[in-house]
Amino acid sequence: MKQTRGSQDGRRLVFGTLPTIRGRRSFAQSWWGQAWIRALEGPSPAATGRLARGRTYARGGNVGPISITPGRADTAVQGSEPAPYRTSMAVRPLSPAQWDGLLDAVAAKAGHLAALLDHDMPADLVEDASKAGVQLLPSLADLTPQCSCPDWGNPCKHAAALYYQVARLLDTDPFVLLLLRGRGAQEVTADLHRRNTALVPAAPASAPRPGGVAARTVFAAAREGLPPLPEPPLLTAVGPVADLAGNEEPSPGLDPAALQFLAETAAARAADLLEQSLQPHDPDRPPVDFTLPGPDEDLVRLAAADPPAHILTRLAWTGHRTPSSLARAARAWRYGGRAALPVLDDSWEPEPAYLRAVREEVRHAFDGQVGLRIAGNWLTVIGSDAQLRLGTEGLWYPYVRKHGGWWPAGHPHRDVTAVLGALVDP
């Protein structure tokens, strides 16, 4: 990502026209670039298709050089008319008090500044800033688009194209995000160096030799109460459960292997829920779902844990399913959890304008070599055993045809071309 020029104080950065994106590549690879896109796209698919058209413009090189100044990004986007449209994006800057909180959080840990200078945005920096009341990554409400086109959409497809290209800039230089929030790189680093210097205590002229501590003082402090224990470490692995089979003959009707399997899956689920609940709060991560699955869902969850064949058969029999049907549902669970199950067999009708924009995005990304047959939320690749299914939450689920039916084939993604690119190679 080449920066063509900029001001000496870092308060203006200009990036040349970015190269086109073909096939499966997504707009952002870093976690903070992906967080920017999640904030843009929101929790549901676009109703009008403007975001999809914006992705097509961004992939096709329609966005010209981008100028970044404090709280603002400006560019020209080539649309359907001969003259490009003047497009900009205003970002709500941080207040002076918020900047103090952010810079204090960076200065508090030596690794934060080193990471920023190495063009990395550590996740714990964002978490530390959040604890100080500063949301470094903007939400969609913090972004205000403006465009010379006649479209009153918010954002229009030209502004959406700029949003996606900014994600590519953020990927390689987190100082772009700081500049959009109001301050340039030199200003930020100089302030951080001043804060780091202030944090270093001055050495005394002649340091006194440390003395001992009387034992009676230690025991008196112990009687006052011991200091609190440190926080427990995050659980990284599940320990072995007890051997429930043993050497004795099992009771009639009791399957020790099945009992062992249930104990292991229960321990794994408890460990996973515990680990998720101990993670720092992340507004971009969905909350931990502690609700118990229903009987049918729980059968699928158990089948997804890869039980022995005879246990899988018993689970299918209990749920009045064929082993093949249960195996198919288990595969969907492994890729997408509970949310992937309705996509298996249920269909619905998305907004036609959105599907038209998706078809155009796919046509452009794959140079017209991939044709789609659309039926509801199912998009089947013509002449291929590949299919995409749109979930109601806005994610695209990949499927392939085998064993006479359609089977889940990978993890879902919001970018339709990223999912499709993993399935086909035109």
C-alpha cells in the first residue's frame, strides 16, 4: 500500500490508487481492518445492495487516490457517468479527554508503543483504551459520508467504496486510524515519549541499602489478613476425565463408551463457556450464549463432537434421523454452530435489489466466468457442484453437492466473493 506523499507533521497522508482485487481475497486481513468492516456492514445484510455495489467499485479500481486528514478521508470515485464523483467520509474525532485516556493506556505498557511503531494494533491496547472509556474503533454512527452523486443513500455506493478502501489502508498502517480520530503520527509519538519519560522515576543520589523486616511485623500483617489471590489463568486445555469403563463388567443397558463420550463433551463445553466468559469485553464479538440447546440441537451438537460410529447411530436413532442426515447437520454445526442449522433446509426471500447487486459483484470479481442461478437465498454456481446460501444474519454459507444432496463445505463469511472464491477456481 504505497503512500505517495504527506505532510511533515503526519497530519495529511495521500495514498495512490489501490490495485484491483480479484477472486477470493477479502478487503481486510488484520483484526482491526475486519472490525472496521463489521462496523460498516452491521449485523444484517444490506437491504438496498449499496454496500455490495460499493465493494464492486472498490474491487474494480474505481476509487482514486485517497487523502487522509484529521477526522476525514477524501477521494474521487468513478461511477456510471464520465466524470468521477467527489466523495468523502468524516470520522468523529476523539475529544482531548479521550486522547488523554488513550495515550495513557498506550504509555502504561511498553509493548504498546513498540507495536504501533511496527504498524501493529495490539488487541489489548484497544481493550485497555475501552476500560478507560475510549472506543478507538469507530462505529457506523461515527462515520458521516458525503458525495456529489444524486443518490441520497447513507452511505451511497461511492461512499461505501471509499469505506472499503480505507479498510485496506488500515490493514497496513494503524496510524491511519489515529489520524482519522484526529491526530497525526508525529504528534502521537511525541506525546507518548513525553508520557513515558514522566513515568520513569528519578534515581536517588545515593540509594540506601535495603534493610531487613522483623518477623513479628510479618506475622502481625498475616493476622490482619492475607492479600487477595491473583486472578486465575485462562483455561487453555481440558484435562482428562475419569475412566468410566474400568475393569468391571458394565451394568446391563449401560454403555461405558457412550458415558465416557458424554462426560468428555460436557467437560469440553464447560471449558469453552468458561474461557469465553473470562475474555475481556469486546463490542465486536457476540455475547456468550449460555442458553441450553433444545433436544434436537443438542443431538446435533453431540454428533459434531465426532463420536464413535455406534454412538452416532444411537444418536440418529434417538432423534428419528438417518445417520447421513445427522452427519450433515453435524458438519453444519462444526462450521457455523447453532446459527448454521436453519440454513440446512430452510429457505427465505432476500431483498431482490440486494441479490442483483451480489450477482453484479460476483460477475465483476470473477471476470464474468462464474454464472449464478438464484432461487430464494440459494445461489447455485452454473455448471458446478457449488452453492452459496445466505443466512438471515447476513452471512454466506458455502455448500457442495455430494451423496445426492448439498453438504456444508466451510465457514460462513459476510463477503460473498471470499466464500465463492474458496469453492470455485474459474
